[in-house]
Amino acid sequence: MALACLAVPQTGFIGRQAELAALEAAMQQSCAGQGQIVLLSGDPGIGKTHTAQEFATRAEQQGMRVCWGRCYEEPGAPLYWPWLQLLRGWLEEADPALSGDIPGSDAGVIAELLPELSQRLPDLAEPPPIDDPAQARFRLLDTLTRFWQLAARHQPLVLILDDLHWADTASLKLLEFLAREIAASPLLLLGSFRDIELSRQHPLSDTLGALSRLPHCRRLPLSGMSRDETERFLGSLAGALPLTAVATAIYQHSEGNPLFMRELSRHLLQEGLPADGVVPRIPAGIREIIGQRLNRLSRDCIRLLGMAAVIGRRFELELLAGLALPETELMDILDEALEAHIVEALPQSGRFQFSHALVRETLYEELSTTRRLRLHRQAGERLEMLHRHDLQTRLPELAHHFAEAAPAGTAETAIDYAERAGIRADTLLAYEEAVHFYHLALQLQEQYLPQNSERCCRLLLALAEARNRAGGSADESLSIFVQAAELARHVGPAEEWAVAMLARAALGYESVGWRIGRHGEQAVALLEEALAALAPSAERLRAELLAALCRANIYCDRPQAAHAAFQQATRLARRLGDPLTLFEALSAIVPARSWPEHLDERLAAAREALELVSQAGHPEWAVGDMTGWYIGDLMEYGDIDSARAVLELHQRVANAWRQPFLQAVGLSAQAMLTTHRGRFAEAEQQARQNLIVGRRFSPDHAEGVFGMQMFTLRREQGRLGELRPVLRHFVRNTPEAAAWRPGLAVLYADLELLEEARIEFKYLMTDELNAVARDAMWSTSITYLTEVCVRLDEAGYAATLYRYLLPYVGRNIVSGAHTACYGSADRFLGMLALTLKQWDTAERHFQAALAMDERTGGWPWLAHDRYQFARLLAQRKQPEQARALVEAALLAARELGMEALARRSDGLRETLSTRPVYPDGLSRREVQVLQLLAAGRSNREIAERLFVSPHTVANHVRGILTKTRTANRTEAAAYAIGHGLVEHRP
């Protein structure tokens, strides 16, 4: 007796109403120009793809353009595969005129990833070369982002990225990048992924973390269907609704998972339903159901599907035919799988896919080891034959198949293809994928062919370089470079390749090390070892090693060794006559900003390097690190016009290339020059713009530069109190923040927290300033400590600071490469000389500072010069000249918004205008405190009398004792009487 059923009409999409409503709301926001990101997550078979398909239909009905990119679950997918599908899908259906709207330079960048674009746009411009791998990848991501923004302006877009848990890391990086930039575009990104597939180490986990911080991103987790939806779903599958008992059994075992229900329903229908509707046994899981369905297929069909499973979820008939039967016989067997809904035909002719990834996984896992090895080898060989004229795009698949068959004797071939796949990934800027392939090749090499030391060393070097380009741990890259060097060293100089690879390892180690500020000692050792092993004929490589050795010695603080390597490198490069080699040699000395004695040498080298760039027509050589350092050196030298000219060159190239790192360098230098002119509001705007641009490339570096520039501005504006809690927490809790401790000391001094300032100051002055780094911040740290020393009147330390600051006489103080300028160093030298009571020396320095800052247009620093000079004249009993200077300082401070200097100038003016100058530099307020102290008043009584805090009185008392060189209150009282500050009453 047949099972009784209730007829139900076929229905369309069932359930997911809340999720579809959320998607439609996101669609409306996107159409209004507010880009959105929606992520569908859930178990395998829960309906992520079908939900996306239903939404895609609705979006198209609303006039949006929908493009799909599906990720490939098997290793061997082409790099950026989902994005290539999206690009091709858009270009295939786009009006040819729209393709012409892509800017020529952008089209050239995209064509490197999608060669067929060059056929559509034969006149596209070749993009300028970029040596720096991080900048090159940024250009690619930025260009693709602009492409999709442009496409969305023509027609609102939905980009669907299905199965993100299988995406390559390069594709995920592009997703993160694009997601940050679409907030103002009519573009909706819809992604789907299995959340049960993710561990913390999965690449998608990092991407999800980054996306979750975006306000326009939303995650929609999909759960099982409800009981009511289950009955409707089952009815839509069978055309009739089974009795409640069957529906209940299916619902309980499937928990509403649509794939489970679909496969279970098919299984039950094929098994035959019992008359009473009671199901005796339901398989425990989806794999068991799939297995039972596969058991009903013929043996030939199962064998064929096993071969297809080795190829992947999607497979081509042409490739499958090479593993099995001729196509005509193969199609007869494949029809059986199509009728059983095990495989599905794709729109492209001759292409098929398994109905679900779990079907393919079940078939693959059932293959014996020997058959699996044999089929992978056959698949690789068939791919070689089919694509012998263009293997480049199939390198990942070839590496995968031959690596899987390595135990069967294909290791040599697998290593070759894996290495070539890594090289291609590097070329396409997919650095994480390059790491994967080089690591695969290295594993196979060590397991099957360890005796080939040359290739092993080559793979280690490629892996280290790729890891560095991928932006991972620098320590990992450095460690791999060391391994490569050890292997080359073990082989010895008798082998030419070992010498070359030792040199490459040394150069790689130094390049990574100096860019992260690592001490250069180990780099020096490796470079010297490589130089010693190098043959005399390898002059080009010798020049490169010497240039790197110069830079490594800079980061070891070894001036003489750096200078010697620089001289050797430039001499050799001149003899070779190669412009690039000479440019690299000349540029090596430029980062030595902590060595003031080398300024003339650095300026001459940078000037010649720029001339080479101009003659060779390669601005990309210089625009980057070299121009940034050069601007700072020109600023230190006081050649502001040349600094501006170099900045204009830098910005012209940076803006033409739209490179954020280069743009950030330019904005940073521009903010420094603007601050130097006293245009603080404009400088702050530039600093904030620099932060926005720089965060797109290097957030940590951008925030460090922004913090330094804002510290400078807020200090001049008298707003340091806003930064106090943040800076103190940062310094106390961040090990890398030691460089900020001089800044913390000056902050305390400016806020009248003199005891805290004294603690920081004395710590930093210990052991000849051993705690202060000798880097590009060195001169800035010395000037900060100078200001604290003067404020605390610590004359005992003034001579030490004067000695360290003296090499900068006649120059400006510049922080970092080009972060901030503090005007003439002579001002600070004059302040120290004044503290040491060396009046004539102080006056000479202040006169020099006035001349330098007026000549360079450093109006804020000129105001500081006048104030400090006025202090000197006041102490030298020249009140009229002092009043003139302090009036000028006060006027400039008020005009420029320098509230801190204005308050100090106003106080000095009041002192000068109300009574004669007091002895030993005592201020009017200090004399008032001294008079009350001599009268026997306590600190609390003095505070009440003068309407200040006891803390402030204590600071004044300490200042009085220091200035008058008295040991206690009794001696201070006697001093007051002896200098006629109070009336003596016997």
C-alpha cells in the first residue's frame, strides 16, 4: 500500500525571510551610495549559496548588476581566482565603451592580472615599475578598488564571493582592501563561508576580524529551517507533502539543514516509503546518506566519479577523458551521475561540477592510496599535454597534482612546478601564495631530494623574500635567511652558486633588518663574510654588498666603518659606470641622520644621486626613502628652498603613481614645512591627511608620525595637557616607546610637574645618556632634555648636553627623517650656555639662532629665540633690550596661536616692566615667595597668601634654592636680606 500524501503545489524559494529582508535593506543602502558588506555564514549545506542566489535575483530585478566569484576548494586554483571570475563576468557583459573609461595606467595594472584586457584595450599604458613589493601590491589592490568603484558608478553593483573559506590569501587581502573603501559607493559585497571550517590560524579568521571593525559590515549566520519551513521544503522537492511522521523524522535528524533534507528525501524515495509512514532507520549523517546514494550507481560510474574527484569539484570533460574513456563512452556513463543528481552540468560547454563539495570529498576519501597517487599523476600529465603551449596559468594545479603523487616518483616534477608557481605568484603580487608554493617545494625537496643543496638554498632564499613581501613576521624571514647562509657556508666557496647565494642571503637579511630598525651587527657579519668569499670579477655584486654594509654599520652606530664601506662602494660603482649601481651606493649613506658630522657628505651624495635619477629618467629610484631623508637633511642644513623643490618632485611622482607610502612621506614633510612657517591649523590638517593615507599602507608608522607632529603642534598651542594621560600610559606600557621618554620629560616640565620631570630627566641622563637611542630622533631627544634641564636649572648636566648638541651648531634640529623641525640648534645651545652662566657664549648662540630662523622663515622658532634672548638680557641687566625682544616674542606668539610661549613671554614682560631685574634670574613671583619665606611663613601659609597651591609654592622654593645656591630656608632668608629683597630687622 502506498504512503498517503497531501498534494502540495511546487513552490519557489522557502524560508530565510529575515535574512533576505536584511539583505534587501543593505541593497537599498548600497543603491543610495552607502556601500555595504554582508557575510552569510553557516554549516555545510545550510543554504548559503541558495540564499545568495535568491538575493541576486531580487537585486537584478531592482536594476543592480550582479557578478559572481566562486572560490575553489582544491589546492591548485589560479591566484585571485574569485576576483578573476568577477572581472571576467563584468567585462563580458559590459558595454565596450565602459572599458574605455578605465584610466590607461589602471588598465595596465589590471592587465597584468587579467591579460585578456589588453586585447580589449590595445592602447593601454604600461604601468611604471615599482621595486618595493609592498607598494607594488598596494598599487594593484588600489587599482582594482578604483575599477569596482568606477563600475558601480555606471550601475549599482553586487559582488558575490561564494565559499570564502576556500579563498586564497591574496584574494582575502583584496577583499579587506576593497571593503574599507566602498562606504561611499553604490556597491554591495556579499560573501559566504562555512564557520565550522575556521580555526584561529585560518587566513579567513584575520579577514573576518578586519571586516567586523567596519561600521558598514554585517554578518548573517544561517541556522536550520523551522518545522513549518521543513514541510514546505520537502513538499517542494517531492511535489507532495509526506505524512507528518516522515516529515518529523526528517526534521529531527536533519535539524532543518536543506542539503541533509534533500539528500535524505532522495534516499527515502529511492528506498521506498513504508505504508504506515514510520521510517525504521535514518542514516546518522550526510556522508552516510551520500555514501548510500553512491552505492546505487554502477561500478563504472563510481570509478569515473572517483577520477573526477581527483580533478576537483569542478572538472572538464577534456581533462577527465585523459584519465578514463574516450569522450563518447564517458558521456554515457556520466549521464547516469547527472540523472542521480550527483553531478551537474555547468553553463560552459564540457564543464561539470559535483552537486555539493561533500559529494566530491566522499568520493575522494574512498579512493585507495595507490589509485589516488596514480590518478594525480595522470591528471598532472594530462594537464601538461593539454596546456603545453601555456602552462603559466595552470602552474598551481600542476604543482598540486604532482605533489600529491610525489611518493610515486613525481617529486622532481612537483618541486619544479611548485617553484615556478611561487615565482608566478610573486609576479602577480600574491605573496602569501608564493610563500605556500615555496614552502611546498622546500618540503618536497627536503623529503625526497635532500642532496640537492643548491636548489634547497635557492628555495630558502625565495621563501624568506616572499615571507618578507607578504608582511609576516620579520623574525621568520631573518631566520630563513640565516638558514640559507648556513647551507651556503657549509657547501663552501668552491661552489660558485654557494658564494652567490651567501651574498643574496646577506643582502636579504640586511634589507629586512634595517627597514624594521634592527641592530645591524649580524647583518655586518654576514655581509663581511659574503664579501670575503666573493670572486674579484663579481664587481657589481661587490658594490651592492658594500652599499648594504655601509647601511648595516649605520644601524650599528659605527661611523668610521660605514664611511669606509660607502667610499669603497661609490669608487667601485663609478668604475663600473652603471647608473643604478652608483645610485644605490650613493643612497646607502643617506639614512645616517644621527651623525651630524656626516651631513655634508650625505648632502653631496643625495645631490649626485638625484642628478643620476634625472639623467637616467627613473624617478622611481629616488622617490621613496632617499627623497625623504634628503628633505630632512636639507631642512637641517637650512636650505629650505631646496627642501621644497625636492618635496615638489616627490609629490609629483607620488601623486602620479597614487602610492600611499610615497604620498604619506610627502604629506609628512609638507606638514613639517608648514609647521616651520607657523601655519598650525594647516599643518594639523596635513598631519591628519597623512594619517589617513598612511594607515592604508602602514598603520603603526603612520600613527607614530602623526603622534610626533601633533605633540609638536599641541605643545606650541599650550594644549599638552590633552596628551598627558595618553603619553604616560603609552610610555609605561609599551616597550618600544622608550624613544618617547624625553618627550614625556618635557611634557611634565611644561605642565609644572617638576618632580616627575626630574625623575625622567635624571634617568635619561644616566651613563652619558645611555638610555637615549642614537638614531634619527637623537637630536630631538637632546633638545627636549635641554629644555627640561633649563626648566629645572640642572646646571650640573648642562655641560654634557651642550657637548652632545654642539655638532649641530649653525643647523636646524629635525626630528626623524622629515617629521618635525624645531628651528635653530643655536637657540638650545644658548639656553644651556645661559644655564651655565656663560653670558657671551649664550649671546653668540642666540644671535645665530635669530639669523637662521629669520632666513629660513621659521617664525615660531624666531619667537622662541627672542624670548630666550630676552631672558639672557634680563639677567645681564639690560632691561630695555630685553623688553623689546619679549614684546616681539609675545606679539608673534599671539599671532601664531602659541599660547604656551605667549604665557611665558607675558610673565617675563611683567617682570621687566614692574621693577628692576632681580638677582640670579629670580622671577617676580619667586621674590614674593622668598620674602614670605624670610618672614617665617610655611608653604601652606605662603600658598594662602598668594592664592596658589602648596605644590606650586614647593616648586618655587626649590627653584629659589637652586638659583640662589642656598641649602635651606634659613640660608635663603639670609640671601634675601643680603640682596636687599627684604628689610633686615635685628
